[in-house]
Amino acid sequence: MKSTLFLILILLLVSCQKQQSEDKIITGYIEEELRLIASPQSGWIIENDIVEGDRIQPGQLLFRLDNENQVNEVKTLEKNLEAAKASINDMQKGARPDELKSMNAQLQEAQSRFELAQNELVRAEKLFKKGLLDQSKLDTAKSNKEVIAAQIKSLQSKLNLAQLGARSDQIIQAQAQAEAIVSQLSIAKYNLSQRDVYSGISGVVKEVLYHKGEYVQPSSIVLKLQLPELNKVRFYIPQSELVNVSLNQKISVSADGMSQPVEARISYISESVEFTPPVIYSNESRDKLVFLVEARLSAESSLHAGLPVDIKL
């Protein structure tokens, strides 16, 4: 009977020791996940109604920079592009009907003057042969006819060019200039769009560093967003415990005041050993060489950043 009781006692002690080993508690803490929202450009903040604690949704306006210069640049380039397109259109079509009509009228008038000049030269030659006209006046009549003939040739050439339109190389050059304006306009519109900064994620405003009326430089951090759903557990384990942890392993996390522990999955195991950081609230682990382990909490967890927690592997 005594031997039986002794055996039962031994089994109970072994069971308790095994349970204590299986239920080993490790101290850790909750670390927050932050996103830093920076200004893409320099400028004055003209709108920023965000305050600490606000919950932000994707697509929500965070802050706005002054944009008068950017708006004016876009308008100017749009007008330049319209003018360039109109110029190309004119080149491809040739001269307008009223311009062609005017050129034809000038050509006809020059041809009429040429006929008169030719008749005048014939008359002058006859008079010169009869000795009734001196050499200088004959030369003047010849020169007048030649001048009008040159004018006719010039007007005819201009009319032909006007009917054909601009040369192909001129059109190509004008098109290249228009394409350059399109590129400049695209950049100007992008720069204008960067004056309004919208959130691409959901989160909670942790800190606002710049407010309305303040000037920011490019890449200046304007506000910090906290992502509570991405908060993680950080804890440290000695080398002897490395064999008991693995990536995606489920762990149990609890804290003071919690009725039930929450679940987390190990997402990171450090490959480098280090001394236990002072943020770990445990005298037993002080000055021990340990490995950092991180675990992602379940989405429904409401544990706050900085909260000390107990982890059960």
C-alpha cells in the first residue's frame, strides 16, 4: 500500500514538472507598426485637418500644399499645346482660301502690269529706231519689264507653296515641338497632383508634425500613421528554446486584465544572438544571450503598443 502511494506521488510530481515545462511563460511586449507620411514636394500647407487619434481610410485627404504656381504652369502649357496643334493643322492644309485668293489677285495684277510693260517696250524700241527716243529711256523700259517678270515669278512660287502646304521637314519639326509640350504638360499635371496628399492605407494618426500654415521641404515627415491591425509581439528566448519555435507557429498571448489570451503566429526568428534588452520586464532573463522572436497578432486583437505581455509557446 505504501509503495503504491509512493508511486502515485512520484507520478504526480513528474506530471507537474512536465506541465510546468510545457507551460513555460516568456515575457514580451507589443510593438506598433508605423507608416511615415512625407511631403513629396516643398510648399506651404494650406489644408491639414487631421489630428492625433483620427482613423484614416484609404483615399482620404491628409494634407494639401499651395498650388497656384503649378496650376498656372498647367494652364500655360495647355494653351501652348493648342497653339502648336493649330499650327500643325495649318501646315498640313496649306494656306486658307482667303489667302490664296489674295495671292491670285496679286499675281493677276502683276501679269497685267507685265503686259503693259511689254507693250511699252515695243513702242520704245520703235521710237528708238526712228531716232525719236534716247538710249536711257529704252533701257528704263527694258528694266521695268524685267522687274515685273521677276515679281511674277516670285508670286507664282509663293502661290504654289501656299497650295502645297508646308514642307514635310517643317511639319515633322512642329510635331516634335508639340510632343515636347505634351511631355512637359504631363510632368506639370503630375506635379500639380502631388500638391494633394491622400492616404493609401487605413490607420490611426499617431502624431502630426506639421500643421496648416507651416512650410515643409520635400521628404519632410508630416504625420505618422499607426496600423493597429499590424501590431506584433516581440519577445526573446535563450538558445536552448530555439528548437521549440518555428515560423508560422501559433502562440498564446495574454496581458493583465485580459479574460482570455489571444492567438499570434511567429513571423520572424532572429539569426543573431544578443543580450536581453532592458525593455524586457524580467529579472531572471537579465544578462542572458537571447534571440529575438516576433509574432503577428490576430486581426481582432486590441492589445496596445508598449503593453507588456506573457507568451506561452
